[in-house]
Amino acid sequence: MRRYLGHMRWALMLPALILLLGASMISPSPASVSAAAAPAAGDCLGPVAGQYVYDCAHLLTPAEIATLEQDAATVVKAGAPTIVYLQARNATAEQTLQDAIDLMNRWNVESSTGAHDGFVMFFNLQPGNLRHGQVALYAGEKLNKSNLPTAELTRIRTDVMTPLLANGETAQGIGAGLQMVAHDLRYGPPPPPAYQTVAGNIARIPYSVLAALFASLVGFLVLRRQKPVSSQISDIGMGTLAVPGELPPAMAGALLKGRISDAQMEASILDFARRGLLVIEPEDKKKVRMELVGDGKDLTGYERDLWNTLSAHADSRYHVIFSDDLKDVRTDWNSTKDELRRELIERGWYDPEGASARRRPLYIAGAVGMAGAALAILLIALSQEGWGAIGLMLFLAAGTLAFVRAYMIPDTTVEGEIAAASWRGYAASVSDRAYEPNLDTDLPYIVALGLAGKLAPRLKAASERGYSPSWFRAREGEMVPATGFYPYWIVFHTSMAPASSGSATGGYSGGGAASGGGGSAGGF
């Protein structure tokens, strides 16, 4: 009886086991569902013959992949071996474009070696937010120079794909891009907007011709300018190392340069030191200060004005301008410059109005040149062609030349140039390599004539030999360093001197299937 019951129990369990086994064969396990929904890991190691879409981010459904494979196959039939590649990676647009280039080279995406006719659509999707990231479209050289130029790839990416991709419709965005690429390969890209065509037509020849005519006009204006008066006067005083005459350094510098500058004010301060009105001394190892030891009561004109400025910045008790205040002195000597200019005009050596009239046509030409260059940039942007660069360079070069030539016209009159002739000879003489400066008398003139930079090595050498101007003194109880006064002179000179004034597109010039191609990348 017991054996009978056992057989009965097995007989009743057998149908249940059969049903359970059948159910397991009909319904896939969760693991098999997941495997079916995403490509196998080996798919991303490709390339696999006949496979165009590689979803290494496991974002697309099998149905979406199947549809996109058909869209990619359409592109292939239109003449471009194609790969669509998706991966999860934080990257910039530039990095994504480079990833597309690298993939085209690594997988030899082209119909034959050297054909350069492949197309790659590469996605770097944000980990944890796969519906957004960067996409790059890259076409081989053959396609990029025909039906898929970089501008068209940019249009497909921004106008066709990005709205869908940004809305989370990844498969639809990819499909729309592939369909537009296939259409372009068969029928060519759509005609450019009317403004682009017009801008291109203007930039190619008319604007270049206009720029060439303008450059010729500027050349004529520059060449027709009368030679500087200084070139028409014999070099009086050539070969002399002595200061020619009693003219103060600021006036000598203003005559030679033909304009008023900060260097002439600095030279006047050094001249005050030479005349015993002030001394320059170290404040610490890296700073200098000025002590006013005279009253300046005998100064007149621009020199009196400059002295008043120094007095206003000096400590009221010790009559010292400390290092931190030196740089502020030059902000208050505009009135001194005006006074110097007035004195030069009174002597008949300066004619600013006449010089301004001579400069005006060149300044106008310079402004026109800059405007022409700006318009050329606009034409390049609108036409998306490089022809406008010819006009850009011509307008920019001619405008710059006009500004430089206008600046070079001095304020000096014929009489002023005659007065400057001996100083021109003196400047040429002290610039000679054999010249050894007398720092007590020459340094103010060296600064005023704009020679400080040229003579700096010789000033430094003289300082290292132990020579120091009489108006430079070490503070009581301190020794001047072995390098002499020169480091402190540099600090002083510097204090007086004015202050010095998310998408990517690109090509590839390396070797491989991507050689010579072009692409466009950006975020969504």
C-alpha cells in the first residue's frame, strides 16, 4: 500500500514538473531579457562586418537599433561607409570630435585604403544622464570636399539632430541625422541662404579689389607725405659727446621726439637731482625714495610746475617722497606737459595744430581700414568662406600703416627741427658702443632722448665698476650693494615710466582614413 501511494505521488507531480519546464522554455529569464535589450560586450570591440550601430552605452532598444541599422545602411548605399558609436563618457566637444577621428582611423572607415569616403557619428553621453552629452559628425576628405562640407555637418548637427536629442529623443535624432546625410550624398546639400550667397559673391572678388584700391590709396598718402624736416637739415653736431648747449633735458627730448612724453618729465626730475635740488636714495633693498633738499624758488615755467607736483607728494615733515608714492607722481604732471608744450610753441619750435592737420587724413584712412577689416570679418562669417581674408589682411595692414605713419608726424616746425639737429647728432654719438656715460651730467639727457633702454648695459657696467652719480646716496649706516646704484635706478625708472599698456569645428591633417576630413561637434 505504501509503495502504491509513492507511485501515485510521483504520478501527480509529473504533470506539474512538465508544466514548469515548459514555462521556463517559453519565458526568458531576467538575465536573458537584459542581454537581448543591449548589445553584447563584444559588439563595442568591433568593427563587425555588416554592423553600423554600436550602442556601448546600452541606451537604445533593440527595435531602435534595428531601425537605425537600416538608416545607416541607406547612407552606406549612398556611398559612405558609416559607423554610429555611443558610449558613456564625460567629454568636451573637442574631445568628442577627436574620438570620431580616432575611431575612423582605428576601424578604417572607408570603402578602400586611401578612399577617405567614410562617415562617423560619435556620441559621448553623460554617465548617469545618457539622454544628454556631446555628438560629433565627421566626414572623410572626399565627402568633406563634396556633399558633406563642414558647414553642412554643422547644419545637420544643430538644426536637424540637436532639437530631437535635447528633447531626449536619441534614436529619432540619430535617425534624422543619418537620413539627412544620405539625402546630401545623393542630391547634394541644400542651397545656402541668400545672404550667404550674396556675402560670398562680394567677398570673392569685389571686396578684395576694393581692399587693394584702399591699400594703394594709403600707400600714396604715406609716400606723398613730405620727408621729415630733420632729413632736410645737415646733421649739426655729429660726432660730439658733449651736451650741445644749455637746453634743459625735457626740451631737448621734446624737440628730438617731436612730442611730449613722460620720459621728459622723468628726465627733468633727474636734472633736478643733478642740480642739487633733490637726492635719490635706497628706502630698503628693493625700494628707492626721493628727498627734496632744495626749495625750487629759482625754477620757472614747466620746471616750477613739476617742482610743485613733487612738493605736493612729499612728506610735509621730512620732504621725502617714499617709494610707494613715486608711481603716483606721474598721474599729476599733465599740467606740466601742457606748460612745456606752451613754451615750445612760444619759441616757434612746435605747431600742434599744423601737425594735427597733417595727421588727420592718415587717421581717417586708419579708421576706414579698421572698419573695412571689421566688415571683412562679417563677410567671412556670413559667407562661411575664406575669401574675405584677402580683404581683411589688406584693410588691416593699410589701416595700421596709416595710424603708424600719422603717429610719426612730429609737432615740430622747421625752426624746431633746426634746433633739434645738434641734439640728433648728440644722440647718435652717445649711442655709439665706445661711449661711456657720465652719469652726473648725461643720464637726464639719455632718458629725455629715449636712449635709456639702448644704453642700459653700459649703465649697468659702469655701476658694477663702482661709479655712481653724485646725486645718488646710500642712507646713513648702509652700504650700496656690490651692483652699485643700477638696481635702484631701475626701480626709480620703472616707477616713473607709464604702465604697459561650448562647440567645435575643425579638420584633421594626420594620416589614416580620417586624413583631410572635416567635422562638427557640440552638446545637447
